[in-house]
Amino acid sequence: MNKNIAPFIAIIILFIVIAVVIINWFNYRLKKRIIDSGPIDADAISFLKRLSDMGLEQLKWGAVLFSGGLGLVILNYLPYDSDSPLPYGLEIMFIAAGFLAYYFIVRKAENK
């Protein structure tokens, strides 16, 4: 079964990477056009700051997906019964840890 799902996951990851590159490229072009258009008012500055915060969104999903994947790897090595709620609870705890890690990283960055 792993041989059948690996190409599917690889294709999905490839499309996600391509989408992120395209979004960042268009954001860069938009920021460059706004800056090159002339004097910048307060609204344009706030819009540029919102475009620059996209890295935090990617950090959040990277932390959540990494911690969720780590939870699945750990579940692979733990013995549990098929009716046990252990896998659900453990996976939810790892995903929550990813969200908490993101929160503390952003909070630390805002305090600097």
C-alpha cells in the first residue's frame, strides 16, 4: 500500500510547492509595482505589511504538519488496540503542540 500512496503524496507536495512559489512571486510583483508607482500613503504601507506577513502563515502550517507527522511516526511504533482512543488523542496532542510552538514563536518575534 505504501508504494501506491507515495506517488500521490509526491504529486500533492509538488503542486503545493508550485502554488507557494507562484503566490510569492505575484506578491513580490505587486509590492514592487506599489513601491514603483510613486509616493506611498498609509493605506499602501499597511497593505504591504499584510503581504509581508505571509511567512508567518507558512510557518504555522509547517509547524502543524511537522508535529502531526511526528505524531503519526510515533504512533507507528506504539502498540495499541484497534478500538483504543490512544491514536486519536496522541495525534490531537501533537497537532496542538504544533499550534503552541507557532504561537510562542510568533509571540517571541513580536516582543523583539
